[in-house]
Amino acid sequence: MDRFSCQRSLTCAGPLSTFRGQFHFKQRASEIFRKSRGVSMKSRLSEFRSYAMGWMGYFALDQVRTTFVTLDKWLRRRVRACYWKQWKKSKTRLKHLISLGVSYRVARGFAMSGKGAWRLSMTSGVQRALSIEYLTAEGLLNLEERWHSFAPLRRTA
């Protein structure tokens, strides 16, 4: 079975990523960024980068931008949860949050929280510490920017 359906309109024709294709992408990304996996974040990010480049090569002709925006948001949240799980103890979490620019008072509230990694990954303190710029600098591929780089290929004559 194909992981895309053909999109035809007056202006363009090309692959359209389906729910199934997005599901497989999320499933593979979840395997790479599994929180209990004993691998460094650098190697996880490089492994994901090679997978995502191939996936983007296949689905980059998709005309729908929101697909990649949604996947980007989900992916950043997944990576933040992975970082949070990697900083196992509350003292380590506090130290990392402060070193990444979060004030002591805010960082202490999040570090001492009993909530899970997935829930805390969407909070303002963790998002401020592990910002988009920080994650990009660490090597996380920005799917939306990569999709924009394929724009010349999506044009039709």
C-alpha cells in the first residue's frame, strides 16, 4: 500500500501525506526518542535526522503545510519529554533548567513537580529552557523549514 494519495486540482498534482504516513512517522520517531532508551541525545538526533530526511524526500511534495507544522510541534514535545526523562533526579532537572535560562523560582517548581515527562514537556518553563532555537542547535530537524526548502519542486508548469 502507498503511504500517499494522489492529489489533483487545477493548480497542482502530487503526493498528499495521509494519516497512515503520519502514523508511521510518529511511530518511528517514538522508537528513536523512547524515553527509557540508554542512548545519548546526540546519537538519537542524528538517527532521527537520517530517517526524517528520507521521509521528507518522499512527502515533501505535499501541498499541505499544516501537516508538517503539526508533526513539528509533536516532535518537539517528544524530544523535550525525552530530555526531561534523561535528567532523572529533581536536582539534575533544577540544575539544567537554571543553566538553560529559567529563573530559580520557576525552575524549582517544575523540577520538584511529580507530574510526568509528557505533561511537563508542554509547560512554559520547559519550553523556555528547551526552546526551538536550542533544539535546532542540538541538531533537531525542523520539518516545516525543510518543507519550505522543497518549494521549487512543488511548482507546476
